[in-house]
Amino acid sequence: MPTSTPPPTGQGIGADAVTTPQETWQLYTVQPDDTLSTIAEAHGITWQALWEANCDAVPDPQFLMAGQTLRIPTSAD
């Protein structure tokens, strides 16, 4: 009776086809009157992407504090 051995982890069908771009961060210090929208627009991203990258430090996307440091997601080239 033939038996088969499963391929080692990471070597299944299509494993080589999956790639994820490496994400890097740029730090930004919040200025008075900044909003997630204005910061995101200045960096060419959506406010949602900015908030997702900082939701641990910014639980409410409508409340930022001047002096707070945010991570701006950028793709590594």
C-alpha cells in the first residue's frame, strides 16, 4: 500500500509564491492641531493605515496629543 509523506513545513504547493513586503517605520512627532488625516496625507498613506500602525498608542483616532510619537508605515524598497 503506497504511503505519502507530507512536505516539510514551508515547502508545500505555492510556498515560494507568497511574499510579503517588509514594512519599516518612520517616526513622527505630533504637532499642535495635527490630525491623523493631515499626518497621513502628508506621508501619502490613509489615516486608517496610520491608525492601525499606532492603535496601541492612539486608542481613539480622534484624539492626538502634541509631542506624541507616531510610527509612519513605509515599504522597504
